[in-house]
Amino acid sequence: MVLHPLIRYKKIPITCLIISGVILGTYMSRTMELVASIDRTLLDLEVQLELDMFQRQLIANTFVFSAGGFFDINMAQITNIVSSTATYIIILMQFQET
């Protein structure tokens, strides 16, 4: 099966973009958990206010990578898409052999 050169080379950057977006969302949620777990009683008032503002920004600006707003893309979705694509390619190759 020969793909058009534009299709073949454009898929890799899109896949890297999706995976990096999912990783960014994971690290953002970890950061929210870390900021929430900090004991603020031992900190200065100014640092406490800064942490509160940072936590509010993280909550208000959650990062979710979606497919045109239809559904959210996460690592489980990527795994399902790759496995389904591989299955269909194998089936098409088997039909092509006969």
C-alpha cells in the first residue's frame, strides 16, 4: 500500500502534537495536585497568596486536547485509534492478497 507523500509525512507531526498535548494535560493535573498538597501554614502571607492565585489559574484553565470539541483525546483514545487503524490495515492487506 503506497501512500501519497504528503499524507505519509504529515501524519507524524500530528501524532506528535496529540501525544504532547496529552502529556501536557497529565503534567498540568499533577501540578494542581502538588500545589494543593503544599502546607501553607509555614509560608509567608505573600507566598500563600501567590500559591492561591496559581491554583485558581490552574483550575480555571484546564488543558484538554479534543477532536474538534466532539470528544476528549487521552492516552486511552490514542491507543484505541492506533489499534483500530492497525487492525483495518491488516484486514485490507489480506483482502488485497486474494
